Amino acid sequence: MRAAALSSFGPPEVLRLTEVETPEAGSGQVRVRVKAAGVQPFDCRVRGGWHPFGTPEFPLVPGNEFAGVVDQCGEGVTDFAVGDEVLGFTVLNSYAEYLVVPADQIVAKPEKMPWEIAAGFSGNAQGAHMALRELSVGPGDTVLINGAAGGLGTLSVQLARAWGATTVIGTAREANHEHLRSLGAVPITYGEGLVERIRAVAPDGVDAALDAAGPEALRASVEVAKDRDRVITMISFDTAKELGLRDWGGARSTERLTELLGLYNEGRLRIHIRQSYPLERAADAHRDVGSGHGRGKVVISVS
């Protein structure tokens, strides 16, 4: 089968179209014929040399969220059948024509959900859910989302509003401000003077802050937060340690994903697809995500 795979770690160009062995579903597993796969900063970290399971084996296929059609069920799988349309999550292997995952890592795709949106939903939606639950975001809160126009940020804005936050402040480039307003956020611009711009919207400070932008945004978040225990980052882990912020973590699950799909079906969550790249241009997809700019989600169309 075709896959966008790594033969070594390095810059985006090491991600190339490759022929690899087609996997077979084992006990408790399903094989999915992948229609599309989401692209996340996590995947770029893997390509750059970080490996979640220690010593890597090449060729290595990145990709941790996907959507497709079940085409093989292993022994003991009773909740799904060949032909079912699904979306789900994994750690690796989504940038390929076929993928094998445990059956408890997929859910039924809503009938009217487009494939590209389904592919880009699981990772960022669950990441936003985990982070905002960790921050105990709820009714009446003023919430700061740094990096609010990206795939994670836009879902965090919408989820905070869905859970009752009174004010959601989103940092982004000015070109993305109108988009953030359409999601219910108060947009402000990155850069020098960020703390003052946040205080102009929230003079008494913010109740919770999520950083998906970088070290300087995280420092600003700590400065304006009423309680530093309600400040977390998705990317700036060294800075968080330097600032003495607490560690945190969470786990993806089909229960979490099902809850989020319920909000999607109610029209309370929407995803903007920034760009869809064919499988042979997976390197360009990584360049796009790695730029740190842009609105919404990048996906790879597989079949």
C-alpha cells in the first residue's frame, strides 16, 4: 500500500511517498481504508526526531487522527462491520491507505460530516477537551486562548463558549480576527504589549489560560491569570517548568470523542479546513503546520 513515510528523521522533505506492507487486523482490531488524515504539531515532532515509543523502526508512518471505512474486522470485534464509516485516533500510521487500530479507538462518523472534517476532528477536539477540563472551564469564566486561530485554538474557543465561559479572549494575527469573532471570541494581536491588550479586555485578569502559541504567550498568560494553577500549555513545556507551572496530562477516549461529536451534531462545534494536501504532498502539509500560522486545520487526502 502507499504511505507517506520517514526513512530517517529530519526536515519535511524526509517525508516521502513509499510502498509499505498492508497491515492485517488482529484480535480486537479493525482495519480502516483511510479516506483522510489530520496533521498535527505532534506529527511534526515525530518527524523531527521525537519518538513516542523509544527506538524507532523505519520506514515510520506518522499520523495520529484519521477517517475512513472499515474493511476488515479481527476476531472478537462486534461493534463494527465491514463498510462502516468511522473516525478515530492512534499514535502513528494514519498517513497510509490502510490502518489497523483497536476497535475502541474508533467511533461512527456522522452521516453528513465531510471526510476531511472527520479526519481533522479527533485530535484537536480531544486535545481542547482535555485542556479545558484540566482548567475547570465553566459558566462565568473569562478564558484566554493563545494561538486561537489554529486547529486546536478554534476548537478551544468554541468549547469554552459551549461550556458557559462569559468571555473568551483569543490571540491571533489580525488577518484571523474576524474569524475568531465569528466563533464568539474577542480577538487580540500577538506581540509586544500583549499583557496590556489582554488587560484592556479583562481588567481583573483571566480565570483560565491555555497556551498553544509559545513561550512569550505563556509568560503573558501567567502575568494576567488570577490563579497560576489554571494556566497550562500544549507546547511550551520547558517554559512551563521554568515558570513553576504544574504538569498535566490526559487520555483520548471514544467516550470523550462521542461527547464532542454530539456538540458537532448540535452545530456548536465547527472546523475550518485551511488546506487539504494529497498523500504525495505530505511534506508540504508538514511545512504548512510547522509555519505556526494559518487558520484552522490541515489535512491529508488519502483516497
